[in-house]
Amino acid sequence: MFTFRGIPTIFYGSEIEFKKGAPIDVGPNAPLSTTGRAYFGDHITGSVTTSDFGVWSGATGNMATTLNHPLSKHIQRLNRIRRAIPALQMGQYTTDGVSGSGMAFKRRYTNGTDSFVCVTISGNATFSGIPNGTYNDAITGQSVSVTGGSLSTSDCNARGDMRIFVLNGPGKIGSDTQWLTAGSGGSSGGGTGWTAAYFRGTPNAWGATAMTKNATTGLWETTQTFGLDSPRFKISKNATDWVEAYPATDFLITTGEGSYKITFNDSTKAIT
């Protein structure tokens, strides 16, 4: 939906699977509270600071829980990708010269700017008859130089995963989600390994505390003590900047104050 023509529309609450399985509307035959039209306002109480389209920090209360839901993060990233690529918003659609195991297509928009994209979903694809040049994947950050008018994707095997190769595109947009991951084909994934990882959050006043890499599991580890005042954190690749830090929005501690052992996988970017 976010890569097709038209304006994506989702029913309120879908981002957290609100009233999943319930009928949306049964008229006067049941209370609204038992349907998809139930009151959703309680799930967005709290506060949040926004800094750009789809970029936020410092969420509190139920707002934080809603924004950190895995499906909510997925939709946030899809929104940011669509926003950054004109071809996904307004481009013409074709499957000519496209083959593969999933759902794949090309889109191009040329009104005032030339935006061309090759998209494959839930499977790999080959795109032929495309302009030569450098294509950057918005999902993994992988960069491919096309010289013979053909591009083939790899490592897009999971259901719901996709590759969005944009001619002269911006590269990876947003952070990995449960369904959109770098895999082994992306420049920011593939298990190449970080040389350092830093914990940065409320326990250390957003300073940079070096994490220790477990030689057996390959995971970065640290133990931190959180209080009750909006406890949250990120894991950063560098101590002096935020160029690469995960997750895209703060990881919120929702199970109360205390000491927590935190682990980070620098390949999948998973935090536990």
C-alpha cells in the first residue's frame, strides 16, 4: 500500500492492532466498545517531541507504548520511505521487464524531477530495461552500479520484507523493523560487526557508556539501572554522534524501575 499509487489509508488503531478481529461496525447491534469504532484516545495519552516527518523522541505514557509497538514502527518507517521518494508517491507503475518470486514492479515520476524506483516485496526479482546508474536500497542501504540495464535483488525472502532500489537514491531510510531488515545484502547488516557499541540513555544522562562484546554470543552487553522518570535509551555505534543509533525511536523501559541487562546484536540491530 505504501509503495503503490494513491494515498495510503489505515483505520485508526491499526498501527497497534487495536480491536484486532473485532467487526468494524455493526450499527445498533452492539456497543461501540466491542467494535473497531471503540474509543482510541486512551492509547495516545502522554507527550512526544517530533523533530522531522516520522522522527520523534521522548514519548511518555500510553503514547510511548503506541509509538513503540512493532507494527507502529513498521508503518512509521514505510511513511518515511514514501515521503522521501517521489516515484512512490506519484510515479507511473509497470511490471514490464520484471520477473521474480514475489510481487515486484517499477515506478517513475518525471514532473520536475526524475525519480525511478524498482520495488520487490516478499521475494527476489530481476528488473531489466532500466536506466544505468547507481541504485541505492532504501531498506538495507545496499548500493548497486547498473551498467547493463539490469538489476537483481537478493536476501529478500521473508514475508513482508522488501527491497526498494532508487536510482541515485538517498540510501537506507529509517531503522530495521520486525518485517523490514537489512539481511546479508545490506551495507548496514550482514554480520560484519561493530568495533564498539555505546549505551546512551536516561541512566547516564544520554552520555556514552561503552558496552562489552560477549565472545560466545557475539552480542554487546551492559547492565543499567533505570528510574521511573520516562526510562529509555538507544544503542549508538559512535560515542560522539548519533549518525548510526538504534532503535530509530527511543527504546522505552515499560516494566518498572530497576537494573536491566541489555544486549544488542550489531547485525540484526535487535535489542533485548
